[in-house]
Amino acid sequence: MSTSNNAPRLRIYRSMNAAPAKTIVFGAGGFVGRHLLAAYRRSDPSAVGTARTSAAGLAAFDFADPSLSRLDGAEQGAEYAVIAAAMTNIGRCEQDPQGAYVTNVVGPLALAEQLHARRITPIVFSSDYVFDGITGSYGDGAALRPCNVYGRTKAELEHRLPEVCGDDYLVIRLSKVFGLRRGDKTLFDEMAARFAQGLPVRAAIDQVFCPAWIDDVVHAVLELQRIGARGTYNVCSSEASSRRDLAVRLAAAMHVSADLVEPISLDDLGESFVRPKRTSMVCNKLWNILPAGFRSLESCLQDIASQYLVRKEVA
Ligand SMILES: NC(=O)c1ccc[n+]([C@@H]2O[C@H](COP(=O)([O-])OP(=O)(O)OC[C@H]3O[C@@H](n4cnc5c(N)ncnc54)[C@H](OP(=O)(O)O)[C@@H]3O)[C@@H](O)[C@H]2O)c1
């Protein structure tokens, strides 16, 4: 792929209270894309989002054929495009490496090249799975050493994005992202739902990561856009914890026995592929921009626990 537009861009810095830049969201049917589109639509109800197949309020856009012309000009006037569509299931990527490559590398690069040619800055999501998980505490510029198909697709996307966009891109490298709504089936909700039924939760002691609340991720993306940031940013909590420790803390917050937490190793999952174990990241660049950091994991755990606590009838 060739770099089609290398003219210097004007970086726009917005004031704190200004509306976000006009942004189109590819993959707005997914967890991250859905929340980002909602944030953009709060100030611009006409913000465009896409899903693989057309859905209410979303245009159809499939990475199998990532031609911007399919949008009939809906991208016009946008300064940024969030590319949140991806094959995100790790096991599925292993079973269908070719499909993972098309969806996570070929499609996003082809789209990013077209966006760049229209002077729209792509915002692309990567993952802590670009690391091998041996040492943990990976900085923004740490060497990428993925150990499974999903991680390899994300690492290749990171490496090749400058080939099509020069330096006019944002890579947001995420750890596990969770919501805090009862029933949203994200990390803590799934644990809390089991605890509430008295069911055990298997949680790995050797999976150490920095999960982040979706609202903090959205805020970070908007803030990076506001200051015109470019390049690659680790975006996750500053607190590294094992899955087991988080489960024990959630059990305490829900006043259920810690015995419901079954400590396991990731190796006990018996998966046919390797998962990186210590994928904690350090967000030095982000904390320069957001010195207050993210909401504490303890506050997040208390929040989800409060939604599952059994309310006693008052006589
Ligand atoms: N959420 C996390 O914890 C996390 C952590 C690290 C990195 N990330 C990265 O952040 C980004 C967003 O993740 P997410 O959690 O929002 O993922 P998600 O909920 O799985 O959503 C991904 C979306 O991509 C769509 N998609 C898949 N294949 C497509 C294709 N060929 N064409 C068009 N759309 C397609 C899916 O549509 P269908 O539903 O139709 O398949 C889905 O709506 C991804 O790049 C992911 O790798 C997420």
C-alpha cells in the first residue's frame, strides 16, 4: 500500500468545553464502538456509525469489502474515524486465522488508507495481547511480541499503520474493558452474577492485567482527540491485578465467601493456543494528559456489587 497523502496536517486543539471533533465510528455495534458513538451523538446526534449489517441507526460496512464509497459520502466533514470493528474472540481467531487477518489487518489498513486520503484521522484499537506476557508492565513503546493469532494481527496492524497514514493516526492499546451495568456480561458483571447465585468463579492467579472501565476509555479517547494527540497510547487502569484477586475483592464487596473463588492457572483452561499471562501496561503518555487517572477498581467493584446486593424487605 502506498502513502497517498503526506501533506502536513493542522493539529486542532479544542478547549475543554468544546464539542468533540466530528467522528465516524466503524464497528458501532460492538462494545467499545457503541459507547464511543453514544458519546459523539450526545453533542452531534447526526454522528455516523456502522455495523457489519445495517441495523437501527447504523449504516452497513463489512471489512470483507472495506470501500468507503459504500457510505455514499456519509464520511464527509469527519475529522476522525474510529475503527472499532474487529474479530475479537481469541479462540475464533485461532480457528480462522485467515478471517482474522482480513478483519483485523487487511480491512482496517485499507480503510485507514482511504480515510487518510480524505484527511480523516483513523483511531484504531490494539490490545495488550501484542505482548508476550512474560514480564508485564509494558510501556507505550515496548517491543511487540505477540504469542497468538489475535495478538499477531494487532501487532501487524500497529506496525503497518504508518505505511498508509504516515504519522496521522491514533492507536489506542487497550487491556480488558468492562462496563458497570448489571447484565452487561462484561468482566465484573459475569463474576457478580455467579456470586449472586452462590456459584463458584474460576479465576486465574497468573493472569495479571489492568482492566479499564468503558467510560474512562471513552473519556481518554475524547481527550486525546481534543488535544490532537497522535501515535500509540496504552489506555488502561494504573492498577495491575490478577483475575483471582479481583474476584476475591468482588466477593468481599458482595459479602459472599471468598471460597466461591476457585483459583486456577490460565494453563488449566486447556486451550489449544497460548494466552499471554502478565499483560499489565504502563500508561506514561496517557497520565501526562489525564493526571487524575481512571476510576479506582475498588470503586468499580463496589458499584457493580451494589447492583447485585439482595435488598432485605423493610418491615
Ligand atoms: N473490549 C475489550 O476488552 C478489548 C480489549 C482489547 C482490545 N480491544 C479492541 O477494541 C476494539 C473494539 O472491541 P470491542 O470489545 O468493542 O469488540 P466487539 O464488541 O467484539 O465488537 C467488534 C465489532 O466488530 C464487528 N465486526 C467483526 N467482523 C467484522 C467485519 N468483517 N466487518 C465489519 N464489522 C465486523 C462485530 O460485528 P458482529 O457482531 O456482526 O460480528 C462487532 O460489532 C477491537 O479492535 C478490539 O480488538 C477490545
